[in-house]
Amino acid sequence: TGLKEAYRDRFLIGAAINTSIASGKHPDITEIIQRDFSSVTPENSMKWGSVRAADGGWKWEEADHFMNFAAQHNLHAVGHTLAWHGQTPDSVFKNAKGDYIKPAELTKKMEEHITTIVGRYKGKLHAWDAVNEAVGDDNQMRKSHYFNILGEQFIDKAFHLAHEVDPKAHLMYNDYNIERGGKREACAELLKRLKKRGVPVQGIGIQAHVAVDGPSISDIEKSIVAYADLGLRVHFTELDVDVLPQVWNLPVAEISTRFEYKPERDPFKSGLTKEANDKLSSRYEELFKLFIKHKDKIDRVTLWGVSDDASWLNDFPIRGRTAYPLLFDRKRQPKDAYRRVLAL
Ligand code: XIL
């Protein structure tokens, strides 16, 4: 037996899957998912840029593959995402001259978009990351096109629309770095305002793209408790653990080279050292120990991928790095981290 069985009475264990996995092209990955995972999230296939054609028409093929895969393997399916500044073409927000469209126009587009996609999968998708990444890295509301046109109300709108179409779907606000102090408080304040205005937000999605050495377990624990205290169910939605040198906090002199590929920023090109692999295993173990401690507050822990070969971190924030952030290696074999998490 695998993780799914071991965590049955704790919380759901999920994985993000890409279209190639969802189309059944990797029998070895399908087997892992059947044994280890109880939930799936589409890595890209339900984003605006994936489901909409340039002329605004709909392209359902990839999203349908995902839904069929989830149904076939009896998996709890999570939608991702209804309103996000990323992977959404500028033409949604701007006219041909490059000027912002009017608030009423964007509201109409949101109505059509959200009503259609939530309606199509109503009763089949159990939850939605309704709004993604609305708080900026400066802990202020992100000045996205959505925000610039509609203000914070774009968030209310997205939640209300989704809730009207599918009242049974569990609706989450999803964001990154909100398990760290600073952004945690900003995000909690936003959620308080939403709740006060009667916005139907039921869960917090903590993306949790973390590193081996941070954020600290106590910081993450504070966040779980802070969001649960607001009456929200807690979901870890995009967990992965980076062992590569972090580039965000480089000294000022190096800021301009931050995203440049340099060999010293890719130290494990030909494989993880034993020391690095041990760090990764211990980090996964301490994270899952914390999740288990708070299992009464946590509904789901989803990893952003199954095996390292398909992780987005191979290309982010630096193209072409060799990343090792998941529980299965590039040969789709379970890592020591997997065994440690399984044994808890
Ligand atoms: C990433 C996907 O994994 C990549 O394949 C894609 O190129 C970019 O987006 N936060 C999110 C996810 O909410 O949608 C992002 O997924 C990772 C960060």
C-alpha cells in the first residue's frame, strides 16, 4: 500500500498532473497515482490561456482529459483556477489600442468565463482555487489587470459567480509565500475583509513552494493556525521542496543576474549528493509531521507534480536547471523522502 492508504484518516494526498499524464501516456505515473494519490489538480489545463482560444472561444480537450482521468481513477478533483493574472492573455483586459476595458466589460467577461467552466464541471470538480495570487510580493494587493480595472471587488465577483453556479464546490483563495510572516498577515487581512463582506470563501490554499531551509516549521505552523482561526479549511495546494540555491534574495550587486543560468546555481546537474538528498528527506519528514499534527485543520496536501522530470522548477526561476523537489525521481522511483513520509 502507498500514501493514499497511509493518510486515509488524515487528509487527502494530491498531485498536479499535466496533460500528458492525464491522457494516460505514462502508465508508470498512472500506477503511482492509483497507489499513492487521492486527489488531482490540473497543472495548466484549466487556466484561462488553456481553455480559451484567441477569439474567446472555448477549447475543452485538455481540461476534459483531466476530468476523465480523475473520474476513471476515482480521484477527488480540484479546479485551478478562475481568476489569476498569470497565463491569461492581455486581450482579456485591454482593447486593440492597448487601453484597459471598462469595469462593466471585464465583469461581463468574468461572468461568461466562470459561469461556463464551473457549470461544465459542476458536481464533478469538488473544489476550486477560485482566485490565485491576489496579494503581491510587497504585501499590498497585487496591481494586476483584474485589480486595476475592478479593484478588490474582482475577488468577490469570482467567488460569488462560482458559488452561484455550483454551491457545493469548496471555494479557496490560493497564494504563494503566505506561509511566511509578512505576506501571511496581509493575506489574513484580505480574507477577513472577504468574510466580512459575505464572500463565500471556505478554504485557504497555501501553495507551499518551499526550500529545504525555509520557511521555518514554526512560521508554517503559525500560518496553519492563523488561517484556521479565521474559520477556513487549510489546503497545501502546490507543495514542492527546492534543494537548489535560491536566487530571490541575492545581494543587490547580483540582482540583475538573478535569473541567469550559471553553473554554480545548478550544482546537482549530474545527480543529488547524499548530503542534499538527506536534507530533502528530513525536510519532507518535518513538513508532514507538522501537517499530521494539524490534521484536524487540513483537508488536503497536494504536491506540484509526481516525479522530478516533470517539475516546473526545472525551468523556474532559471531555465534548464536540474531540480529535485518531488517524492519520485527522474526514473519515477520513490525517493528516500517518499519512504520517510510513508512511514509517519
Ligand atoms: C506553473 C506550471 O507548473 C507550469 O507548467 C507553467 O509553465 C507555469 O505555471 N503557482 C501556480 C501554478 O498557481 O499555476 C503555477 O504552475 C506554479 C506557481
